[in-house]
Amino acid sequence: MADTGTDTDMAAGEGAGTGAGTEHAGKTFTIAAAYQGYPGIALGGYVAGLLVGRTDAGAVRVDFRAATRVETPLRFDELADGVVRLSDTAGTELVTATPVRAPSTTDAPAPPTPAEARTAAEAFRAAGLAGLDAGGASIDCFGCGHRPPDQGVHQQCMGVPGRGLVATAWTPHPAFADARGSLRPEALWAALDCPTAWAGIHLGTLRRGAVTASLTATSPRPVTAGEEHITYAWPISTVGRKHTMGVAVATSAGELCTVGEALWIDPRERSRPES
């Protein structure tokens, strides 16, 4: 696909601002390696948030068509009916964001207590967990990796006994906030991604190396940087290689900020050579 604007080579999301403003419509940009999930691949939730930041919709479904590589020229296009598309410079469609009807916030289970969420986060760190690599290798993931607070969103979730969900307690760093102190969409949606995977792994049959196929969410209230929040996620259904999980972010007082749903797909089983 031909570029219709002036090229800009920037690291989306790096520094102040969203890193995905209107100046990028039809122009090229890159996503910095700091925002990777799997090695060399931008975290799906982070990419989703970049697209969501370009819409005015109250609820959005983001569909992932292909992996978005870091440090690779990309472009946004704004299509009919409020749809936003991310593609590479060859014209390959990578991700789309589509306005949808808001999911019901009443379907989300009540959040765990702050103490339960803190205990779950501590258990994650004590277990030495990191990333979701199919081979078991540790991953420096923007979403759930062990990073300084201003370099990741620390979605380190473990199960909450007796609740059928995973959770973590975290305090969003001001580095990821807008001028009003609210978490920017790319950081908020990044915080919705990994918890749904950990719900599938800890409480279901999701396999390491799985990928996010879609992520849908609505945010009835902002997530405020510098204040403790609870992220929690729960399995909804599994059909073959497809796993659907719910996810929510709440304040420490239990007020719901964001609720959503993710579809994950297991990697295909490798065929064994005949003996």
C-alpha cells in the first residue's frame, strides 16, 4: 500500500502523549521494542490501545489478523463506520478496531479484595513466572514482565483461592498517564491482555505460546495513575483451541473501571514424525 503522507520514524508510545495521534493517519511509524510481548512482537493489548485511542467509541473490539513486529514501519488508516486499521507498508492488514455494543458490566464477578490481589501478585513473583513462551523461556513482556514500574504494567496474576479467577494488585505509573492523570489507552489495554492469558493457564487449559485473537472492552471510569488498582480475569469457555476469558480492572474500593473479554488461540500441535 502506498504511503499517502509524510513519513515519520518514531517509537509509538515512547515519552509523553499517546504515540498514536492524528498526525499518523496514512503515515508510517514504528513501535519501540520496549513494548514487546513475545520477543520481537508488540504486545497485542498495547497495539490494541493505540488503535482504540484513535476512536471515540465507548466500546471497541480489536481483532488481530497477524503479528505486529516492533521496530518495523506501520501505518494507521481510518475506515468507514469508525473502524481503524493497522497495516504494514506492504499493505498487509495486521489489526482492526471496530466500535461495538458495550459488554455488560453486571456480568463481571465482584473483584477480589486488595489483600487477595496483593497476595496473588506476591505468589506470581515467588513462583518465578514470566511471560508465556511456548518453550518455557523467560520473556521480557511489557504486560507481565519483571520491569521497573515506569517500563511495564506488571500484570502478574495468580489464582485467588475459592474465587475461580486470577488477580493482581498494581499501581499504574505516571509515565503511562495523560495530562489528566488517567492511564492512556495503550497502557490500559496492555493491562487487559496478559491477565486473560494467566487465567487460561492457571485455571484452564490454555497452552503457553497461545496468541490473542481478539480483545473487547469498555471503560465506564478512568484508571488513575498513582493509585492502587486490581486487575482480575476469569475463564468463560473453551472450544477446541479457542479460549474465551473475561477481564476487569477495579479501584481498590471495588469500583469497576474497565471490563472486557479476550479470545485466545492455542498454538497448533506439532505433528510427531513417524517412527
